[in-house]
Amino acid sequence: MAQGKTPAMCQTKGMRYALSILSCAVLFGTVGFAQAPGTLDPAKENPQPQGVIVPTTVRDRSGEVVDGLQLGDFSLYDNNKLQKITADVRDEPLSLVVAVQRSANLTDALPKIQRIGSMLSSLVAGQDGQIAVVGFDHRIIVMQDFTNEAEKVSEAMKKMTPGSGEHAVVDAVNESVRMLTKQPPDRRRVLLLIAEKRDRGSQLRLREALVQAQFANITIYSLDISTLVASLTSEAVPPRPPAVPPEAVHLPGGYAATPTTVEQNYYNGNYIPLFVDIFKAVKSVFVDDTLDVFTRFTGGREYSFVGERSLEKAVEQISEELHSQYLLSYSPNDQTEGGFHDIRVVVNRPNLEVRTRPGYWVAARPQ
């Protein structure tokens, strides 16, 4: 849905974008969010969620993608309440934005990244797939608008040159989301973010970009440049820190908030409190790994790489997942419950790993 439309216009006919009603509740509900440019005043309307799309990846013990499952193989819970899955809408054509950091510190790394331009068309395989390319430092530049011509995508990647010392990751996500919302409502929307994990220089807050990504029902994947940059500059590669500091993480009773317990707790799945704190604008929350938050919240995945071959492999893995992912649709059976809605998907077959978006945020209905 384009920015600036009224809540009534948020309703769409396609099941794929039934989440737009939910997103309107986020933007126009009573729980305050900073108003993004072009959106309406949150106090004016308060529609409630009507439907949710849940991107779900299923793998076996060996890590291979499991295809061929039917709707009856899944059980889906919203805040621990069993839901009726109404459709699997993965056959819709895909629109992809590739947003690439091109800051001054990437003089050596950027040429390696540019070489994957010829591979990007595999991500949207099919005659209806389309790709747009965005480059960013502190500015956001559209290098190529949506096209289905692989040559234009490769050319756009080659034209990127290192820019300033900043890289506004959050602002780049927001612009990419804006571009995707302009696409027809019957298209699947995906963002591939190639950047360092920490934002430097964005004007928008992380919460604002997360709201807009949820509003547009976009899945975000990322390729973390940080390790590649370190390898090219002879810097030691530090261990990956948790996305939030110990004092900002919610731990079970009896556990001390040490770096070790925080990392175990966060990366073993208890990261929902982080999303809640972000949406509530808790001042103490500092996000060290912006890429991780974007990918976890939207149901995508973050990849790291240290060279050209591992970069190509990561693109291949993303392509495989996009073309085997299940997109489960449901209408929440409790549409009055505000706050963070936890989503849980279960497959009725043993020894399978299921990954999906952890949930969504919806504003409370006024009393």
C-alpha cells in the first residue's frame, strides 16, 4: 500500500496482502509510534488485524529444505491459540530490492560484491520476477528501478563506487520498503540487504523501519559484510556479540545477565522481548546487530561471508529458500488483543526444523 492512503484503502483483495489490515492497526492504533513521512496521524483511526502472512522454512536434520508439505501438515499458533490456516500463497511473482552498502571503507570489498550481479536473477527465477538495485552510504541512491532484465541488474551493481564514511542501513531499509510498497498487491516482496551489521548515520529509528517492513509484509534477508571487511583490512575478527547489551535482555528467573547467558538466551530463540522493547521505544535498548533484528523479525535470515565463493554460496542458499518457502495465511481468531503477538508454527512430522517470523506488533484497541 502506498504511503498516505487512508485506513479504508488498506484493505486488499489478495490473500497475500491481507496483512495490510494488521499493519494499519500498527500505524493508526493508540500505542504511539513516531509518524513516518507520508503516513496518517495514528490517533485518527484504529482498524484491527484481519489476516497475517507467515513465511515458513522447513528443513530436515541434514539441513535440506523439505518441500511438498500440505496445509494439513502445519499447526499455527497466535499467542498460543490454534489458528485456521487458510492458504499457502507462495506461487505469486516476486519483487526483490537488493540494497548494497557502498561506504568509503569498502574500497577493497565492493568489487567482490559487485561480481554477484549476474547471480541475482536466480533469486527471482521466472518470467514475472523483477529486481531493483539500491546503493547507499549516508545517501540512498536507486541505481536501477525494477526490471526483469539481468543485464541491467549487473550494470547497476558495476556502477557503484565507494562513497562517504557513513552507512545508513535503517534509512536504506526504509527506502527499499517504500519502493516495494509501490509494486502491485499480488506480488511477493523481499529485500536483500548487503551491509555491515551496525548502522552508522541513519536519520530514522530502527522501530520506524520495522513498522514499515511489517506494514508492507516484506521478508528481509541480509549478507553481513563485516567479516569480509575485516579479512581485507587485516583486522582481527571479533566474536559475534549479542544484538543487545546484558541489561536490556529479559532472562528467566534465577539467571544472571552475563554476556554468556545473554548470548545463549538470545540466540536460542528468546529474542521476542527485544522486539517488544523496540516497539515500545524503551530507551535502554541498543541494537548492535541491525541486520539480525531485521531478518529475525520478518522471517528472513542473516548470512556472513569471508570471500567471493562463500558469498556466492550464500546467494544460492537464499535462492533455494525463497523458492521452497511456505507462505501460510491466517486470520487471527482474537483480533482485540493488542501488543506483540507471538507466532509459532509446528509441523506434524518428526525431526524437522521450522523457522518463521516470530510474530507481529498490533496497537491496542481504545477503551
